Amino acid sequence: TSARFRAVVVSLGGTREKLAVPTLRRLLAEKRGSNSASELMVACALRQCDRSDDLSQEVLSRLAGGANGPFARLAQRMLAK
């Protein structure tokens, strides 16, 4: 369910550990291009675990320039960290 998905993503991102990166990259690849809250959550969690990750950078950059104001602002903040 979506609640379980969110719980897993938040937990993995909260670890801020490189060990979470492969799982988060796989989850982000599944959500990529959906412009959904789930895609944004996974990209943020991945960024928390690995600031140099190209996939999270790409997704956050795309969302930062999007028309959804709240998503764009959060993506911009994550990129600025």
C-alpha cells in the first residue's frame, strides 16, 4: 500500500546511510517520471543518503522547475542542501 511505501522510504531516508542507496535508487527508478509525491519522497530520501547521487539530482532538478509549487519548492530546498 502507499502507506507502507511511504513508511519504508521515510525510514530509509532517515538512516542517512549509503547502505540504503541501492534500494532507494530502485524505488526511484520505479516512480521516475510520475511527477508524484512518491517520486519526490524517494528522491529526497535518496538525496539525504547520498548527496552526489545523479538520479536524485536529475529528478529533483526536474521537479524544481515544475509547475507544482509545493513540489518545486521542496525540490529546490533539497538541491540547495
